[in-house]
Amino acid sequence: MQNPESQWFGTRKVTAKEKTGRVIDVFDSVADSYDLMNDLMSAGVHRLWKDQMIRQIRPRPGLSYLDVAGGTGDIAFRIRRKAGPARITLCDLNAEMLRVGRDRAVNHGWIDDFEWVVGNAEALPMDSESVDVYTISFGLRNVTHIDDALREAWRVLKPGGRFFCLEFSRVDEPFLAKIYDAYSFRIIPRIGQVVAKDRDSYQYLVESIRKFPPQKALEKRLYQAGFDRVKITNLSFGIAAIHEAWKL
């Protein structure tokens, strides 16, 4: 079955339309505290994971970059610092997340360095074969139809273009997995309640990680979407992983 995640919002069974609407509501709620919560939940380790993905991308000037679910700008800003002048587009389903990202860009002195687009990863408002590098960081698991989004990524990439997905994944070592699950389900929603005043959204975010396909399953779906040379880089024992692929 394609897009099995479309039936689930966390552990609750929903229609695809309901899931998309609920995801929008979650990120409307957490937008202003999103970056702080990332630091608190991961003790800042998410920054190291993102830096690792940038090292694998090796940004350089003159290329076009599309950061999907780019929200508050963490990946796009890293690309800008490394690449210098380049065409960088942030596309996000949630206008509130983009608002926070634009404010952050202005604070960095970047006024016209990025294009900000409200759009769905499943139907990108971009021309075919118009992008050199496609990135999505901690966003794919929130997409209602993941296989549709992967095909859209392949569509907008130029021949020779590269796909990078940084996402929470699966810890294989049983003891570490047990510790990670205990922390995720017991602590993260409490942090969300105290900091973001929103326990339910962070309960969903924890549950959504468990519904996301593990490393090898996502690798298979990338090949099915048309990609080649898929490479998996596990981070922190598989708590997160980078999936890299090529459009050849």
C-alpha cells in the first residue's frame, strides 16, 4: 500500500484530509517556540545532525536549493552561510512557520536572500527540473502522502540533482531503544506542556516518529519514486538518519 501514513495522525486513525489539517494546526501552535523546543528536546544535538547534513550537501554558489518544510530556516540559513549567493527557496505548508523564519532571516541581516513559498510537499509550486538540491529536515514524517512527496522531489530536481532528508528514525540496539522510548513518551510531552503550553502537539510529534518508515523501508520507497544511489547515514545510533539520493 502506498502512503500508509495518510491514515494516521500519531496513533489516531484519521482521513488524509483530517491529517493535513491537524498537522497545520500543530505547527500553528508551536511555531513561536519551535526552535527553543528543538534545543531542549535534543539538548542541542539537532544542530550537530543538521551540520552533518550540510557537510554532505557541500553547498556552493550558483546552484538552486529547495528546502521543503523549511519553516524557521535552520537548513536554508546553513546553506546560505556555506554557499554564499545562491537561489534558496523555503517551502512550507504552514504560513506561521515561514513567518518565524522570515523574522529570523531579517535578524541575521538577510532581507532578500531567500524566496518564501507556502506550499504542500505533495504538489510543489515549482517547475519540473528546476532545482539542483532538495532538502527536507524533520518534515517528511508530517507529510500526509509520503510517496507523493518523494515523486514530487524527483520531479522538481534537475537530472544530476540530489535529495537529502534528515529525519528521526529507528534505534536498532534494544537497550538504547528502550531508553529513547522512555524519554520520548515521558519527558518530551512534559517539556512541550511547560515551554510551549501545548502537550498534545508534542505527544503527536513523538507518536509520528514511530509511524515513520525505518531506514531501509524509506530507502526502498526512494528507489520506487525514481531515485538512484540511495545512501543512509545513521546519526546518534539511529535516533535520526540522513537519506541521500540522486536523480540520474
